[in-house]
Amino acid sequence: MPARSLEIGTAGIRAARIIEILRTARGLSQRQLAGRVTALGHPMSNTMLSRIERAQRRCDIDDLIAIAEALLVSPLVVLQEPTDT
């Protein structure tokens, strides 16, 4: 069976951008957010989070839900288009 492509699509790139926007708007470092995600029972290092934000690592559904919970937003917020407001 051939390996699955790791190419990240437009939705993944958009989610990565939104995660970074939300994190910085809350004044959190990557290490702090990764710590919050880990405390919620989904182990994540700041390196993993950095790779997600740079769209170098796929953000699977479990990652997305845990990150959204740590940011105190609905997972749907992470999937929406960014706004200028």
C-alpha cells in the first residue's frame, strides 16, 4: 500500500493560521498553549504545535478539538475564514 500524501490542503493551512491568530490574541506562547492542550489529556509539545502553525504537520481532528478547547473556542471557529475585526 503506498504511503498517504502529507500535503496540507487549503483548509489545513487556514486552520493553522487561525490557531496562531487565536493563540497570539490570547497572549499565549506556543509552549503555554501546548501545555494547556496536554493538561486536557491530549499530549502535545510546543514543537508539534509550531509545526501545526507552520502547516508542516497535519492537524488531525483530535488535535483540532483539543487545541480549540484549550483556546476556549468552538472547533468551528478554527475552521472559519479569518476576519479583519
